[in-house]
Amino acid sequence: MILGIPKRVLIIVAVLVGIGIIYVMGVDKRSSEGATGGPGGCKVTVTADVLNVRAAPDPNAQIVGKFNQNAQTGAEPVVQNGFRKLTDSKWAKTDFLAPVAGTACG
């Protein structure tokens, strides 16, 4: 017993907290992968093995996420410096994105 709580209860609580943390960390990725993009409904597929998502349309900008090959995500028709805007403060190199047929990526 630790602090009057049986070890078995502490272990169960720790496992549940761990599962909760893993779930919460995955929510952002799931929501971005299922996004419909900007007002035009642009959606793209990743063609690189692993694609870095950056905080700005600059190859030296901070990496704020990654997508694996064939992942699909919503995007906006905005392209700057060879990067497509995915959402606010999330940009990916256009060389490694292919617009999904039937979506308006501009």
C-alpha cells in the first residue's frame, strides 16, 4: 500500500491515465488527416515516404508535424514559396502533395 491506496488500484489508474494521454495526443493528428481543408474543399495525398509539416512556408521553419506516404489531409489553395498551406501555421512542400481528384486545390 502506498499512501493507503492498494498497489493494484494505483496500477489500474496509471494504465488508464496512459491510455488517456495516448488518445489525446492522437486527436490532433486524426482531425488534421480528416480535415476538409479551406473554403474550396481542397484535399491532398502525401507522395513522400515521410513529409515534414512546417510552421511557415520556409524549408528552415520549425517542423510541427509529419505525414506518412499516402496520408490524405485537407489543405487550402494557398501556395507560397513552394509550400501549400494546410491550416494556420501548418505548411507542406507542394512537391510531395498530390491534389485528390474532384477537390478544388487551385
